[in-house]
Amino acid sequence: MKSNFRARAKKQLAAIAQKAPSWRLKADRSISEKIFGVLEARWKSKSTAIGIFRALRDEPNIFDHFCQDSRYLLAFPRVSGEELCFASWSQDASWRLGPFGLEEPIPETWPSIELSALNALCIPGLAFDESGRRLGRGKGYYDRTLANYRGLKIGVAYEAQVFQEDLPAENHDISMDVVVSETMLRVMKGQ
């Protein structure tokens, strides 16, 4: 069942990857602004720590918008065994190409930050649904990482990745509290 949704989502992402760079820039800016709105509504403090990600070529690129904004302490994930660990960002920190083709922090140049210290996490996915369910790329890194996370979970996607029908979910799948796209902000019940 998940494989059918993954195939559909990958088709959507392939179409998005072909869109004009100007469309992507506008969509990415809109997504970032909606995330900023969510964060500002919850936290006014400059010491708010947010986990974000470096985008794959078919994912929304929120990196540039967040790195230009000094309101938040930023942290980025890197693969460590079967989980993700996070490191605090600074402009002079170095990156390396990680095991899945993503740029990730070089441990020696980035101070580690505990997952529990992050107020919110921005999380990519192949697809999301209207209830906040997330379909990842199939390796389970975010689900394992989020299993004990109590902060705000923000799903980040293009609108074409948000399915009207329910995504299949297993016991280990972690739902989002908020799903943000270029056209919509969906806040899940209880948030």
C-alpha cells in the first residue's frame, strides 16, 4: 500500500522538479513565510531552537530563507547509525555529502544539540495527508528520531504532495502537528 503512494508521490515530485526556478523560489518563500508565522505565534524568544533540513532537489528549499533570518537558533540533522542527530548551525560551519546525497553537518565543525532542546522540527516527506500523516522515503530515519520527540512537528511539502485520501500508517509512523505547503497551512486537531 505504501509503495503505491510512494510511486504517486514520486511522480508528483518529478513534475515539481521540472517547474521553472522562479516558481520554486516563490513556492519556497511562501512555505518559509508560513513556517515563520507558525513559529512566531508560538514563540517570541530569539532563543527558540528549530531543526530544519537541507533539501533534496525535489523538496522545498527552506534553508536559504531560514539562514537569512536571525530570529532562531538553527540545527541540522545528520545520519548517525540508524538515527538522526542534530547540530547547531553557524555561518562558518562546514558541510559534507551524507550517505543519501544530502549535505549534512561535519561533526567536528558543528556543536551537537540534543533533540529535546529543539522547540520545533521542520520535516520533509514524499507525501502528507490532511490528518498530518507523513510518508517518508522508506528508511525510517525521521520516524525513529521522532518517536520520543515532544516538540512541534512541522511537515514541509509542496501542495502537490498533500493527498486528500488517508495515507497508510503503521504503529511506528509519526504524524505531524502542522503541514505547510506553498498554498496551505494545516494545523492538526489539538494544536
